[in-house]
Amino acid sequence: MSIEEIVIAIQNGDTERKEELWPAIYKLVYKYCNRYTYTADKRGYTFEDLVSVSWFGVERAIKAYDAEGTEYELTELKWTIR
């Protein structure tokens, strides 16, 4: 099942699909978290803090997802990690 299909299923009320979503996107989340690790260290946050907070960005991106485009949803994830 693709990421888009999982997100659409979650939007339609199938919350059990969230468990399938994280393994599909964790590399992207880690990539974004690595970009902001230096800034986060200066503010007293650890890499693990960034990863855990990124789940809120994933939740926001799921709510904002529209099948027509994906750029906005990635922006939601990036802003949450920042």
C-alpha cells in the first residue's frame, strides 16, 4: 500500500493505518530532523525530541493532505520540526 493510500484511509477514519505510516516515512522525518539538530542542540533539545515532535507534524500533514498536491503537506512536517 502506498503512502497516499494509507493517508487517504486514515482521513476516512481507519486509524489503524497510522501504524503502517510511520515505517513508510521515518527516513524522511530523520532527514529533516538531522537538518535542525544543531539548532535544536543550542536550544536544549535532543535529536530524539525532534523525532517525537515530528509525529505532530505528520498528524497535521495527514489532515492537510489533498490528493491533488503534496508540497503543502511536506511543508507542514518541516515547520513542525523547526
